[in-house]
Amino acid sequence: MKNQENIRLFISLGLAGLLIAAILWLLGRVVRPEKEYSGQFQPNSASISPSYINSPLKNRMSLGEKVFVREGRPSDKDAGSKAFEAGDFSTAVSKFQVSLQAKRNDPETLVYLNNAKIGKSKSLKVAVVVPIGISLNEAEETLRGVAQAQDEVNSSGGINGLPLQLEVISIDNFDVMKEISVELVKDTSIVAVVGFSRDSSIYNKGGLVMVSTINPKRPSQPTQYVFYATPKFDVFSDAIASYITKKTRLTNIAICSDSTFLVNQEKISQEIVEQYTDSIKKYGGKVTSTACDLSAPDFQPSAFLSQAISDGAEGLILIPRPDKLNLAIDVARENKGRLPLFSYQGVYTERTLKYGQADVKGMVFGVSWHNDVVGNKSFAQKAIGLWGGEVSPRTATAYDALQTIIAGLKQGNTRQELQKALSNPKFSALGATGKIQFSQTGDRKGGVFLVKVEPCNPSQSCNSSTGYRFKLLE
């Protein structure tokens, strides 16, 4: 689906975006394990979050009683939420249905509609952590994936007869991630989580399965309760490095990043650059020593490009902050096609096409999913039917995360049984790109797909209003 404009605070990859992965990886490095919690999961009835959760955290959680996505919402959405909170589920269903008719691409409303249909009936509850207060666009893309998976399973009779209920967890800053994770572990009505957290110890010790929508670079160590719906971070950088050195035959690459990627005073940009540098070297290339900091007060694209070319650069990898995409586009515009351009999944956004136009033509980067990928074609078709347009890799990844949980719950609906199912080497589920399987370290098996920015063909339909598109490379 066409990405909506969003200039709110940064977050990107989300293996969906890579920036998200890097942020959360570093965030996890400062989080410490919590005490182990015990408690057996029981199928729950629709209810507001447990009373033991402190008020600030409770205000971030909703089955339908709170509206987090408020931008452009129809009035019936608020009415449905109030009815849900009052326990008037029939009215909530009616109001949410009307709201969806007015705004069909609102995934939060579809989740609440499905929850309202459950009412107080027994169900299986999964929490979904999304950064609504940080980046609405990315949050809605994630919600579209889980909403579609929930809608499909409930429409087909549920999980062994039990409907699936989703609890939306909205965050507006990363400082609350530790508290959120701890509280989700405490809530024994929750059987699993779709979201993100680099500190797997909270989920491992608490015995709660989390399927992460992003996969940061990290030591490959066996995991118990944390699984990743996308391949490891280095799979993406390796894919680009292999393409650069083997396909385009370039051996000397310049990298331009933004040093203002800071979380807990640590430089995310440095970690990303190191990963790409390692991958380039792994495939026989090298990275120039040309310094490039997009956010430097005295940074001049023309001066950088002149120096990079003087240093022998044959290609350029741009790694901008998504909320400062214009800085990278300035470099691309000044480049005037002299150096082939490459990037990372964080630029997979309508903004790249809208503001980059011909300046980013030919730029190549890796994504976890593309509409033209030969896999589960029914996913893309159903997505268009639900949302009125094509969706993003982030939506596909979130869909895969919840489909993994659904497949596991069909083998056993307790936390322990779910973990056992997903840990089985023979486990598999059908996702947006086909078969989902995990390695012993909990990583998604499989590779990535390369896309290239190209002009739309005037004689063919285009999934972008910008005149440019992300074309899947064969």
C-alpha cells in the first residue's frame, strides 16, 4: 500500500526496518534481566488490562477501549471504543464496522472490531507492541499485518475453536520497553507477544514467547522463547555486498551515514557502517576512508563526493536517518549519476520516491518482502482487498510473526506448549513469503530480496503516485 507521509520522530527498520533493529539492539544492551515469573496461561475472556498494572503502563494497553491511532479517525471509532469500554460489545461491533467503511485502511479499528466480536467469550490473547507514538506510519504497517492474520484465523473458526484476541501496546518512547516487557510476562492471560525487544532474558526467564518483527545483529546463541520473523541483520548487508562486488563488479565503495543516530549515548550509525564494511570486505571489496557525516554542520555534498571520487570510490552506500531523508537525497542530487547508489531497508518508503525522484534512480537495497515475490500470493491479494492497496515488507513481516504464533498455538495453547512447538526443528508455518522456519538460534531461515528504484512504465499500472517504483530485481 502507498506509504503515508509521516514526519514524526525517527524509527526505521524495521526488518521490517533496519534503523529500528539497530536502535533496539543497542537499547537491549543496557537492559538487565528481571526476576523469573511463573504462572500457567489460561484462555481469557475479553477484559481491560489486569488491575495490577500501574496506571501509566495500563494507559498504553488496549483491547478496544482506547483509541491510539487518532489521526483522521471517524467519530464512529471513538463511539465504538466507548461502547467497548462499557462492555456493550454489540454496539462496539456496529460502530467499528461503520468506522471501517469510512476509513478502510485503519488496522487498529479492524483489530478492535474482531476483539468486540469476541466479547466476553473465551479466547487466546496475543499482545502486539507497536511504536504508535514514535512513528505512526511504521506502527500502522505493523498493525495491518497482525490485523489481517487475526481476521483470517477468526473468520475460519479460530485456533482449535478459540478466537484470537489482540491487545495493542502503544509506546511513545523506548525507555518504557523494559517495564512493558516485564508487565506482559506478568499477565498470564497473554500467551505470546508480537513486537521487539533486544533483551531476550525477560521473555526467556518469564517463559513468554515473543516473535520479533526485527532482527538485530547479535551473537548467534540458542534462544528459548524469542524468535525472529526476519533474517539476521547481516544477511541484508551481505546481500548488498554480494550484489555490489559480484553483479556490478565494483570493488571500492564509499559509505555515507548520519552520526546523530544516538540511543543511550551510543552511535548507531557507527554500528551500521561497521556491518556494511565487514560485508563488503567479506566479498572481496573495500571501503574508502572518505569521511561522511550527513548531519555535520559543515557537511557539503559536493565536497564529499569530490573527495570520495578522488579516493577511488566506484559506488556509494547511503545510510540516512529516515526522519532526515532529505540529507541523503541532497547527496544523491549532487551525485548526478556519477556513482551508483546503494542503501538499506530504512529507505523503503514513499518519501524516497516522492522527494528523490530521478536523483535516486537506480538505487539498490535489500528488503524482506516484495509484492512480486513468488510465495504466498494469497497474502498480497487479501491485503489489497482489506486495505485498498499494496502493503510494505513491514506488514508482511508482522503477518508472518502472528502466523507463526497461530501455527504454534494449534499444537498447544499454553506458553510452554507454544515454545515447544516453535523450537521443534520440523516446525513450519505459511507466511507472506512462503514457508516460515527457524534456526536453532531462533532466526528466520531464508534470504532477502533486492529492489531497485526505477521510473514507472507509462503503459503499465504503478503502485506509486510518484512516477517511480521499487522494482524487484530478479
